[in-house]
Amino acid sequence: MSTTAHARSRLILQESGITRAILIAVVFAFLALFLLVPLGTVFLLAFEKGIGAYLSALSDPGTRSAISLTLLAAGIAVPVNLVFGLLAAWLLAKFNFPGRALLVTLLDVPFSVSPVVAGLSFVLLFGRAGLFGPFLQAHDIAVIFAAPGIVLATIFVTVPFVVREVLPLMQAQGNSEEEAAMTLGASGLRTFFRVTLPKIKWGVLYGVVLANARAMGEFGAVSVVSGHIRGVTTTLPLHAEILYNEYNFVGAFAVASLLSMLSIATLVLKKLIEWRAR
Amino acid sequence: MSVRVERVTKRYSAAGTPAVANVSFEAKAGAITSIIGPSGAGKSTILRLVAGLELPDEGRVFIGEQDTSNVTIQSRGVGLVFQNYALFQNMTVRDNIAFGLTVRKRDKAEIDARVEKLLSLVQLAGKGNRFPRELSGGQRQRVAFARALAIDPKVLLLDEPFGALDARVRIELREWLEGVQKEMGVTTLLVTHDQEEALEISEHVVLMFDGRVAQAGSPGDLYDRPLSPEIAAFLGASVLQGSVKNGQAQAGSFSVSATGTAVEGEKVRAVLRSEDLKLTRSATDGEVRAAFVRRLKVVGGRVKVSLDLPHGESVSVDLPRSEVDALALAEGEQVFVDVSSARIFYGEFDI
Amino acid sequence: MPGFRLTLISTLVFVALIVVLPLFGLFLKTTTLTFPQFIAAVTSPRALLSYRLTFLSSFAAASLNAVFGLLVAWVLVRYEFPGRSLVDALVDLPFALPTAIAGLTLTALYTKDGLFGKPLAALGIQVAFTPLGIVVALTFIGLPFVVRAVQPILESIEPEIEEAAMGLGASRFQTFRYIIFPTVLPALLTGFTLAFARAIGEYGSIVFISGNMPMKTEITPLLIVTSLEQYDYAGATALAVVMLTVSFALLLLVNLLQRKLARVTGNAVA
């Protein structure tokens, strides 16, 4: 009974009231200056010229096409990574095989590679002077400086999210329930959907939410493969950059405010999922 | 050094019921005093109050003749041992044991010598450079004991120290502790929920219910003269309920003539300890009742016999296996119960 | 368990196409350079200055994150105060907010007429378009890494451990210095390394605030993009290989730290 208590509840393990107040104040000040004020500034600058200017910036055709391209990229990248993330998590959680550790590392690589390097890699594969460049040109297929390149780059940067959340959950929960289901005659697929998935659903959702935030907000990798063709190959973050470089600050921050709302929604969802999963 | 707890009350939240209320007892110098009781009785709180991990809302704690009200935990000189060992994972066994001396800035050579002595005392000589994670549970707890003893504590405070260990190791370590305690003569307060452990190891027992002291005394006192049926039940006796009828104290199948002060219709409870009950296969003289054997539970060399009495009550008897074999007992069979003595309690009891 | 062949084949194909093939293309491109050409590309004065800037600003930001991250984690784990769960949620903002947006808003804040830039300029401190601005942006990006690495370890320290230390005569400070800090150190280093690795490769938040002046505020990822825009594919690739090597070295370091962490906490790692 003595092991369940926490330092938070033990008076003797607390610093004096003054020390505590100072430390909490420093944390509040630090987070306010570094996180909250920058977030607030986005909205402040977006609405600097009033709500009319804000709305007209958002209804600009360039912005609208950026929204659709962003939705397209995330709409493909997230489901692809969901499916392959679950397949990979099952593989890594249930089986041991030579090269398993290498595979785990490879799945994590996109987190440690600079997005710019990732983008460059795709240019070197599919660009005009790239490995598959001549083939693609002969068949009149555009990947780089076109939507497919943006989708590919987005898939690359979001590879680790779902696996990372789901694998530890699957490992922690072991195989016993799956084995029980299968001895009762359930097929592998049925077992996965009826037994495994319900146990890991919050982890899956968590991974999807984070992957989606990254997919919609990715800048570096997408920037390299996009070519910045306004209204054609610009996602929302790229569009914000273009507007900013044109000194259209209200436009840039209006677009930024959309992505900021997305990030706030992500944080709220994340918190809700953590709370539900408990 | 003795420990005296005087009318101590502690509440964890201002409005809530107190975790301990008006508790007083004395732990004699150089002896083992056990604090027992069901979980939530406030045993650990008492220990934490003595250690200085909590401060009492009312009352005082004396260590020796010193009132500890204004003495910090660091300077109380108490040795703490917890159920979960609470070893410093980042330090070797040696550094764990030396910790109390290191923070006191003792001489290095003196620390080394003392640690070596303690390592052999806890039978871990040569394991000083191991890390806690490399030791078994029993070994870890011995390191915790050595660490607590290193500072020459005035009082050793043990919070369920054997609780996380398996049965064999628990008995081994308990016997080891008894030996070391006797040898060093350090005053020891032991919190445990295991009444057998307490009765076996301690000179003095403080039994707590609901934050209050229900009874304090020697193990023999508590066992032979429980102040209430609840205490007897906690210590393993069977309790039968009944009332006074026609001058007889009747509790289920048992009846004895009531004492003079007993009032007709008053509540009666009969406390039957295992050794008060004698089993026979044929009815003989004396207070003999027919009963059915409901269950036989073999625990090593002993057997716990659960009996159903004619009036639907149940009692249990703890017998050596040889005796059960000699009686040829089997579940569902009839036996006769001879009651040699029973304690009868009249009326309601406030514990 | 069934599904070994299915999951193995699909995972291998996916990883091969999405992760391995692009990196392979990168190395293939490098082979079009002779070794002296490669060396020349990665040791040009402009490249060397960009490494220096990237490395130093990342190190500074990760160090700031280590200090404040530990503090934030401490306060979140050990104290009860109104708004605790809000603060806890806010810590993840840099993970959720697109980096380019962070770059935009930080730039707006720290330029000479920005909310923070104005008073700082009065003190003679210029943040936007200087290395200091890069540090600010990288600190923003890296904050969650340290907090999220340290938090669970702090949470897992049993109160009895600290109580035992105090019972043995240790002061609060000594308990922190000898028990708590060594216990969280591997996690702190892990968080530091993750923040550092992320900072090294960061691009989106920097392009806005750094001003991108060659030899002055040009980080390596930016130099890669610049080379690419000038169709110097070989030069860009050579720099990318350098970055990739550093990233893998850091990844290895994190794995080693995680193993050490697993020993301290007694938990197995995936």
C-alpha cells in the first residue's frame, strides 16, 4: 500500500512553498514566452486588418488550391502509413527474425533524417536528372515539381508515427488473447480485427492524429520536391511562405492560422485520447 | 532507546477521518514492537510519524527522552526499511550501504571498514560492487537492512519488510533479523499485516483497528486475553454469535451458564481458538457437538479443518497432519467437537 | 501467430520503396563524384561555416532545452497547481505546430518592430536574422523532446527512495544531487540528443528567422537547398551525405542511451 503513493502527495518531498512558487512561475513564464505568445501572434497578425481581410485572404484561389493539395497529401499519406504501420507493428511484435533490429531502425530513420535530405533523395530518384528521370520523361509522368512528389515526401516523413505508438502497446499486451481467439477457431484476420485492434485502438488513433499533423504541416521535404508552382504544387505551409515573401503578411498569417488551429485541435485530440486510453 | 507515542492524531485531509486518532503506546528500548492490523488501520502512518516523514496534527512522539516535534527527519537517526526495498538503483550495493555515512561526511577509511562489516553481517560479502538489479529480492532487502543499520540508528523502522518476498525467503530473513536485532539491541518498530509474523517475532504488539489502538501488550496477552471478539478474530480465532437465554450464554451450538451480571437477551459472542477445540470420532463425555467436515486444507505439515456445526455456524481448527491422519478425517464426514474452553463476551464492544 | 509472410513481405516492400530506395539514390549520386570532388564539396569554406553554425546553434538550443525541459518536467511531475494539465498539453505544441508556422511567427515577434524584438533592440540585442534567432527557433522546436524523455522517469521514482535517503540524513539537495539527478541523467541525455538531432536537420522554422545570409546565417540544410536551386545536384548530395552520417551517428547514440536507461529503470526496450 505504500508503493502507490506519489511524490506529489508527500509533503516532506516537496520544496518549500516559495521555491515551488518560483519554479512554477519560471515554467509558466518560459512556456508563455516560447510557446503561447508565438501561437497567439499568429492569430493577432492574421486578424490585423480585420476579419474581412482575413476571410478574403483565405478565399484566394491560391489558398484554396493549397488547402486541397494539403488534404490530398495527408489523405493519402496517413492511410498508407496506417495500413503499413499496423502490418509492421504486427510483424515486429509477434515475430523474431534475423534483421528485426535493422528493420526497427529503418522504420525510425525518417525521424532522424533532415527533411531537406529526404526531399533531395526523391529529387535524385525522380527528378529530371534522377535515376528514373529518363523513364518518367519518356512516359510523360511528372513526380518532382508535381503532386506525386509531394505525396511521396509526405509519406516518407510520417512513416514512424503509427508503428511507434502501436508497437510498444502490442508488445506490452502479449499474445495470450490472440492465441485464445485462434484456438476457438477465429481466422488470423478476424482475430486482428476483433481482438487485437480493440486493444490498441487508442494507440492507433494517437499515431494517426500525430501523423496527420505532421503530414499537413510538413515543410522542408515538401519544399524541395514542390518547385513552388503557385496554385499547383504548393501545400498550405508552402503557400504561407510564398505570401510572406510577397510581403502579404495578412495572407501569410491567415494561412498560418489555419495550420495553428489544426495544431490546437491535434493537442486537444491527443489529450482526449490519453484521457480515454487510461 | 525507547519510542513513546503520545495521543497522536493525524489527518491527511483537513475534513477527512483521521488516519490515526489519539494513539498512545510505548516501544521498549532494545526490543521488537510490532504494529499489526488490517490494511487501512493506520499502521504505516504511525511509522511515518515516528520517522518524521509526516508530522502529527496533535500529540507528540518521543525518541528516548527527546520530544521530536522539532527534529527533522535527517537528524532523527532512524533506519527505514520499506516493502519495496527502495534501494538507490544508480548506486552499487556498497554505495547504497555507505550513503548515510557519506552524506555525514565521515572519513573514507572508516566508511569502508563499516561497509565491509555490514556486508558480512547481511551475508553479502564480496557482492559490494553489484548493482541492486543484479540481486534477488531477499538480497535486496538485506542491503536495505544494512543501509539502515549503517548509521547506527536509534530506532529501526520496518514497513512490511518481508511483504514482497516469497514464503521461504521471508522466514529465512525474519529469523536473520531476529538474530541481528538481539545482537545489536536496536529498538525496532515493525509494521506488518501478518499477525503470525508479529506474534512470533516481537516482544510487544500494538494492534490497530480504524486508526486506533485496539489492544497493546505481549503476544501472549493478546492471544490469551483479547479485549474483544474482533481482536480474537483478527488473531485467528472463530467467533460465534448468540445471546443470553434462560441464564445460559448461547452462541450457536455452544452454551455455558452465563455470568452473574449477564442480562437476559443480551448479545453473546463466543471466541473459540483452534486449541480450545478437540476433535474425536466418537462421542465421549464433556461438551461434545456433532459437526461435519466441510473442507480440509493441507498447508505443509498442518491441516486447516473447516467444520460446519449443527446450527449452521462454522469454526476452523488447525491440526498437525499426523493427528488428522490418526482421526482419518475426510471431507463430508461427521466428527465430534469437544470444547475445552471458550471466552464469552457479553454485550456490544467498542474497540 | 499467423501472418508472418504477409506482414514481412509487405513491410519489407514498403520500407524498401519509401525509406531505403531514396537513401540508396542519394549514395548512388555521390558515386558520380570523384573522391577529391566530394572532399572539395563538403569542405568548402561556405560548407564549413554552415556546419559550425548548425552545430553550435543546435548545441546551444539543446542545452537550453535540457535545462528548461528538466525544470518543466519536474514541475509537471512533482507539483500540484491549477493549469497543470493545460501546461502538460501545451508542451507538445512544437510537435503539433508546423515548423514553418513557428518560423513565421517567431520572425514576426523578434524583428526590430516585433513584440519581443523592439525591447531587445533597445537593449542592443538583435535576434531575427542572426544566429541568436536560429537558437530561438531551434529551442522552440526541441522543447518537447527533453520534457517527454525525462517526465516518465521522474514519475517512476518511488517516493520511498527519497524518503530512505532523507532518513539516512541526506538534505533535499543531496537527495536530488545523488539520487534523483543520476537516475534521470540517461533520460536527460536522450532528450538532449533527440533535440540536438532534430535541430541539426531543421529547416522550416529557420528559413524565415535566419535571413539566410551566406557565410553568416546559412545553416547546412539551407545550403543544400541553395545548391539544389542552382542545379548543383552533386554538391547538394555531398552535403546531404554528411548530414545523413551525422544523423545516423546520433541515432546510434540515442539507442545506446536507451539501453543504458533500460538498465537503470529495469525496463526492457523495444
